[in-house]
Amino acid sequence: MKTDTSIAAAALQIALESGAQNARISISRGVENSVIVINNKIDRLLQSTDNALYIQLYIDGRYGSFSTNMMDVDLLRKFITKAARSTVLLAEDECRVLPDKELYYRGNGEDLLQYDSTIESIPTEQRIEDAMRASGEIFGTDKRLLLVEAEYGDMLDYNYTIDSQGFEGSTLQSSYTISADCTVRGRGDRRSEGWWYESSLFYDKLKIEGCSTIALRRSVDSLSPKTLKSGKYNMVIENTVSSKMVAPIISALTGSAIQQGNSFLLNTIGKKIFSDKLTLLDRPHLKGYAGSRYFDSEGLSTKEMNIITKGVVNTYFIDTYFSKKLNIPTTIESPSVLLFSKEKIIDGKNLSLSAIIKDVDKGILVTGFNGGNFNSSTGDYSFGVQGFYFEKGNIVHPVSEMNITGNLISLWNNLLYIGDDARDCAKWQIPSLAFENVDFSGM
Amino acid sequence: MTKESLDRLISIALSKGGDYADLFFEYSISNVLALRDNEVNAIASNIDYGVGIRVLKGDQTGYAYSESTIWDDMEKAALSAARIADEIAPCTSFNHKIETVRFTNRYPVISDWSDYSVDNKKLYLQEINDSVFSLDSRITKVMARLSDSETKVLFYNSLGDYYCDCRPIASIVATCILSQNGVTDTASASMSFRMGSEFLTESLKKEIIKALSDNISHIFEARQPKGGEMAVVMGAGGSGILLHEAIGHAFEADFIRKWTSIFSDKLGQQICSKYINVVDDATITANRGALNVDDEGVVGQKTYMVKDGVLHSFLHDRISAKYFGVSPTGNGRRESFRFNPIPRMRATYMENGNCSEDDIIKSIKKGIFVDNFTNGQVQIGAGDFTFFVKSGFLIENGRLTAPIKDINIIGNGPEALADIVAVADNCKIDNGTWTCGKDQYCYVSCGMPSVLVKSLTVGGGN
């Protein structure tokens, strides 16, 4: 991808001339194409190219962040000059500084396998063919099928950052996705929906075949759901949605939540908070994973981190600002490639979803969440769920219109199993998970 | 842009045989000022500009956009969008008589945000900070955020429809963190209107402080209740989220056209009590969901979705309206020039009934009362919807008793609507920062009189 980065240098120069002692400039450029096919007929062809310039100004201990997609130097000069005039009106905040230069990424890392140049030459006809293939795989194969919506999409994402302390870094990532949504007619007016997607950073690894077949199977399997009686059940969460229960932990470990005191994991460093079975890692330099990176948005070098070890919290996610605010060392602003320890929990067995269900024996398999939220201060959660009731390791019937409610610390202390089936295409490598004694409310 | 260049662009967009094309030019400027740790110490601004070009061929869409108005860039986007109609069309030049779309301005700005100084905004946030701290000694932190933006739109289509609109939006959000005996919790309140800087009044400040005060009054006593199916009284105002999630999305006619909504074949049928009227309305002055003209040139209007309990109309954009042979309802909306318009809600509310809220509560032996929400979701085909309750009360023997918080409520749209057995006479529009995300974000609002839903599944312990 050819992108002119000279505008970033010009913007940095203008920022410094406008009174900033320090500044960071980032350029982002995205090229996206998608084809949506409904019931074997093209519904939408979308094409877009996005440009954005981000300007962060550090003036006399004051901070402002500004952005625009207007790349004309004269317009930028007016924009940045005005931005600088606004920034100096703020209260001073001595914690607003650029990072310690020693922490910058200095280059020379091996290729993280994020870019496939095929994306530059895929013709629109190929994109249409791929989406049609996905739709055609199931269209007309089942009388109950009301709609199959298949989408092929690809995206090229380029980011370039420089700052006034000399940091310079860029990333280039391609991604390809095929997805299918199916709607089948159910009991009465009720429809049953099923979806599936496959994604890859490399075009030749994109699994188009089978995607819509899985979506159709998921929609048919979910026909005629029942709502169970309220009670405590074992809960297995499928790998497609299991990150829902991990995200609140990561959110509670961020510098912002810790500094403001609205984190249920405040003051937990070095303490055993979760089950022994929980070991959560960040491995940012794994090759070919969507979240892999050598540096974050501040230019800070990423490194391997053991976030939680056998239930003990080891680290927060602290950027430069919150490092100064809290007077603790900088770590990184957010995790890159999250994964669980590979420690086997069921001796001598694999940890696939079916193996976990067999071992748990009886409970509810959650395959989708429907709304809900959590309280970041207390860790209390309540989410709508759907999925399947299982007994003796076998699926009995689909389940809908139920909520799970409780506290995240209690939940993670009731962890039974961590699977080994994380989807390669996900940014966070979160496998299927199993918990015991979860409060479900239904009838 | 001259009329000649607009016509030329439309001609290119239709060059492969499209039936219809539109151009959506947009320039937006937005500003945010944030207070944290007693100081207004962060500012952000964004300028965004571009043109979206859409071509329709039947119910198929070609869409592309350009972030510049350099002719070559726009021509490239028009050609990309044109490809949806993959035909060799006769080479015709487009030169339609312009028909200016006439509308009533639902958001007249009295004072431009550009004339309002950063110092004045700072002062306003600082006063909010001080007022919040004075509410309760248990408050340890306050965060406040003031956002304003103005979006200028120029629209032109192959029917000759043309309009320019200037859409302001302003929001304020105040959040506080409280601590008591080593336990912390968070409360929040927000207000938003389509207004200029006249938005920042004393009464707005009082209103947001009052809302925050209400939200923290029982925060440490409140618990997650015992879960299960029970009667739910939804208080006036934000309970409109029930309409948005339970029926609003399922009435959006792109889902109807695709036959995926649970309401797809219910038009003209009695779907709830004859005392119920539900409206989606673009005409409430300064409301967050107000819209002079939608994003495909159709004048903003008030649309009855349910009239006297009968499913009266779906929410249409041009594509679905043409498909069903009806007039578009002005619901064709988009997040920005980067998105093609699709059917979206505006301000969705239920009109007044004839009960009183007190009488409704008195009629309940066991249930809950809820009136403070954060988010919701729906599954269009199954009709299952949810919304998250930030706070409320148990109802025991006709009285509000113990405070409750942080629970999800789940139900099925058609069943919940049919289960509304009492509607009060206290309809209130909630003016919080409601934002709807259906592939793309849109400003909306919602409202409701207090209603009794006979049975919903309430999250909680066992």
C-alpha cells in the first residue's frame, strides 16, 4: 500500500510551531470492500477508502487530541493552530507527557505475518464469486430456510505514527472475512437465526466452504427453544462467545478504571482473586494472529505478560498517563493476544467442547448472549443467554429467554474447565469455558 | 458544487443502468471537553468531510464514498457504486429540474457553538463537578464530559430532490464514584438535545444533578433481586427502551422485506390492547431523534407504528417503501457519509393511557418497578429482547419496597406487547444520550408512560 507519510511530518512541524513542546501524529488509512448476497442475489456492493490524521498536543502540561480526514497542509495549519489555542485554556495536568523513550519499540522484530499482498489485486468479480459461493452452498437446500445472507469482506489497514521524541513506527494488516446469517421459520411466527464466520489475515487460508452450512445448522438446531426453570446450573460457554466473560476482567485492569477507583479488581496485585485454574497470558509476538503487534499506540514496546497466574493478579494495563497518575511503572495500554495457559485440566482427554460437555454431564451450553451488562465497580453481572440444555453429555433441547446473574469473582472461582479450542481467527484466543453453580433465571 | 457537477456525478452513478442514485455530502465538526479529578484537563476535536454515493437497482444497493470533492475521487466513487447495475446503459446525461425539499426546522440554533468559548464550557463543567460533590459525602470522584457537534448536509438525488440541513447535537454526561465501608459503586446521568450553546442552561444543570441524585440515593442498599418470571412496572421515560427493543427494530422494514422479522406478516392485525398507540417521531423540536429530512431526502414525520392496538405501519426507507408499494416514512438514516441509509428509528414512544402510575403499582402483589436503564438488544427473528436495569425497586403488596440494581430483563417482543395490561397517563420522553447501533450508530430517543407488563423474565439469584 502506497501511503504518503509526509503529511505526518508536516503536521508534527506545525504542531511544534503552534506552541506544543511535544506532539504525536498518527495516520490511519483503511481500504475496505464487501459484497453482500441475499438468497443468491447481490444485495449490496460496498467500497471505501478512509484516511484519518490524529494529532496529540502536549503544551505547557496541557493535553489535547484532535483528528481530521482533511489532508491539505493549509487546512491542517489552521486546524492545528486553533487546536493549540484551545489546549492552552485547559487546566494543567503534569501527568500528560510523552512516554519514557527507553520504552519505545526500536524495530528489527521478525515479520509477525500480518499482511497478504493478494488484497491489492483481488478483482470485484472474485469477491462476488466468493460471496455467491457461500450463499449457494445452502440456498434451496432446506424448505424452512427463509433467508441466507452471505458476506465477503476484505480490509487493508495501515497505521503510521511519529512523535517529537523521535519515535516512528508503522503497521500494515490485511484481513479477509466470510460470514453467513441464516433465518429459518420456526414455531408460529417465530424465526430461528444462526450465524457463522471465518476470518483470516491471508486470503488463501480463508475457509469459505462450510461457513453457511454451519450457519444453517445452528439456526435449525435452535428451533423450538424452551425456557427452563430458574435455578443453579453448570454453564459451558462456546468458544464463539466466551470472550464475553473475559472482557470485564480486562476492563477492570485498565489504568483508567484503577485510577478512578471504579474497578472490582482495585488493589488486587499479588492477591489470589480467582480460581487456581485461571492463568491468563498476553503473547503479543505470536506470528499470524490478528492481535499481534510490537508496539502500542504510544509506541511502547509490547512484551510477554502473565496477567493472572493460578488465580493471582500480576499486572494492570498502565499507559504513560496513568503511570504518572498512579505513580507506578508503565506496562502497556491493553493486551494484544490474550490466551489461557495450556495446562490440561481433564487428565488424558482433549479439551474440545464436546469433551467438556461430556465431563460436565448436565447443564446449559451458552452459544449466544442477548444483551446485559456488568457493574465495573462491583463485578456484578447480568446477561441474557441462549443455547442448549444438555444431560449425560448430550444436547437435549435449545434454550432461550434466560438470564445469568452473579458476580464475576465468584463466577471465575467456580471455573471448571478451560478448553483448548480457541478460534484461530479471533484476536483474543479464548476457548470454550465451563463454570459450575451459575444462577440462571427463567420460568 | 454546481448543479452541473451534481448532475454529472448522478449521470456517472447511473451509467451502468441503475434506477436511482443519490449524493450525500457531509461536513461535521465535533468537540469534547472532559473533566477528571476536579480539573477540566482534556479536549478533543474532529473534522470529518466526504460524500457518499448510492445507486439502487431494484432493491440492490451499490455504495461508495470519497473523502474529498476532487472530481477524480468522486468520479471513482460514483463508478464503484454504479457497478451494482452491471449493464451497458444508454449514455444519457442527467439534467433534472431541482425540487428543493421543503421542511420545518425542528432544531433551530439560537447560539452557535463556534461562538461559545472553551472558558465558558470549562466553567459549566466545573460547576457540575462542584454540585455533584455537594450531593453526597460518599462521592470520591466525578467525571463529566460535554460534547457538541454540528453536521452540515447537502443532498441531491436522481429525482431532482435537493436539500441542505444543519444538524446540531449536544450532550452532557456526569458520572460519580461513591465509596462506603470499602465498597465502591458508580452512577451516571446524561442529557442530550439538538441545540446550539443555549443547551447549557441552569435548568439543565439542575436536571442532571437531580437525575444523578436519584440514581445514587439507594445505591449501596440496592441488591440484585431473586430472578424469574414476574410482573414488571416500567416507569415513565427511559422505559421506552422496551418499545425500541421489543418492537421498534422488528418494525424496521428492511427486516420485513427480507421476511426475517417476527412481525413480518402482522400488518393490519391487532397485536396488543386497543388502548395502545406507539409512535416513531422525527418532529419533536430539539429532540435527539429529531430529523428535518432523512438521509435520502424524505421529510421528517410522525409515524404511527401501532394505532389502537393494530400494527399500523412499518418504518420504511426508499427501498422497502418501493418494495411494498407504500410511501417512505422518513426513516432512511445513516451514521455518516461512510454508510448507506437503512431504516432506523428516531424518537420512539407510546402515547398516554388512562391509568395512574400509583394505581398500577397498587395493583401488583409481587413484582418490580424499573425506570433507569443502560442498554438493550433484540433478536429480530425470534423476537427475544433484553434491556439492562441500572436501578429500580421491588413491588410487594402494592408498594415499592427494597431497591434493586444491575439486572437484565428478557422477554419476547410480540408477547411482551400483548402483555401490557395497563398504561398510565404520564408519558415522558427520556432525553439521555440514547444511541442505537444497527451496523451503524444513530442518535435516537425514546419515551413511555408508566406501563404494567404482566410477565417478563428478570435476572437475579435463586
